[in-house]
Amino acid sequence: MDLEYETSRFSSRQNQISDALVNLGTEKFNNRRGNIASRLKVFNAKIDFTLPFSEMHNLETGLKSTIKSNNNPSEYFIQQDNEWINDDKASNEYAYKEQIHALYANYKLNLTKWTFQLGLRTEITHTDINQKTSQEQRKRDYTNLFPSASIKYQMNDQHGFYASYSKRINRPSHFDLNPFRFYDDPFNYWQGNPNLNPEFTHATELGYT
């Protein structure tokens, strides 16, 4: 059984100096500075079991849980004359929580020249997106199955062939889910989408060793 706990703090200060060479509009380009803080907490727990029934048959099972939380309060200020005032188009506080609980089983069959392997992993995911400034909150729960399979033929000590398949997942980062509209300047902004879905891929491989 493995247990891991990680916590980290991050903070940065930014200064954005604006100097408009040509400005035909009415929008002003003000100097801006920001204080960005981040607090990340990650807890991992894992239990693995191996059941060797015989030299031919082997079964591996396990459980894994990852619990993550991240809080990002960001304060930005713009300069007006000699005074710095809060920039409500950029200042925001964003909290993100994620839990992933997985259960897996992997069966392996060893023959004289052949090796077969079948696996299945179940993942239960819970996310909690809380944009405190704009008062937007989104919770999601979903379950996914991830099968895998491989086959290998060993002709002799020097030559072998194999094929494999696995389903994989790529989740959006917590920054990509932040719904707050952040303005870099009067004309450019970026905004995350809390409704983004994870990306799934089906990976296959053929090889010679």
C-alpha cells in the first residue's frame, strides 16, 4: 500500500507596462500589476494485489484514489495617474477540487511462446468548479471504463512480435475550466469553459523485438 500527500504554494507578481504607439479609439491602455497566489493540495493512495495462481496464470488488481484541490486568488490593479485601483476585469478568485477513484484488474496468461494480457480499469471522477468572483459553480460526476489488451509471440530468444490496444483519457486542466473572462487589455481576453469534456483516445501498437 502506498500513501502520498503533497502540498505546495505558488505566488507571483506581474507588472504590465503599456505604451500605445497609435491609439485611434477611446480605450485607454493603463499600466497594470498583479498579485497571483496559488495553493495546491494533492493526496494519493494506492493498493495493489498480485495473485499468481500458477506459472501460466497471473491476476493483478488494485485501487487508486487521487484527491486534489487548488485555490487561486488573483488581484490585479491598474494605474490611474499616481494611484493604483482594483481592476475588476481581471481580479478573481477560483477554486477547483477533483477526485478520481480507480479500480483495475489485469489478467495474464503465459504459454510457451505466447503471452496474452487483458485488463479493465474503472474510473469514477468528481469535479467541483467554483468561480467565486462571478458566483459560477459547476459540479460533475462521471464514470468511465478503460479496457486494454495485448498479445506477444516469441519466436526465439532474438525475435518476437507483439500487438496492443488501450483506451486512454486526457482531462482538461483546471485553468481551461475557469469561466471567468480575463482581459489582457481592452481588446483581448481569454476565458475557460466549465462544460469541457475529457478527451478519449484509442491507442494501438504493432511491434517487432
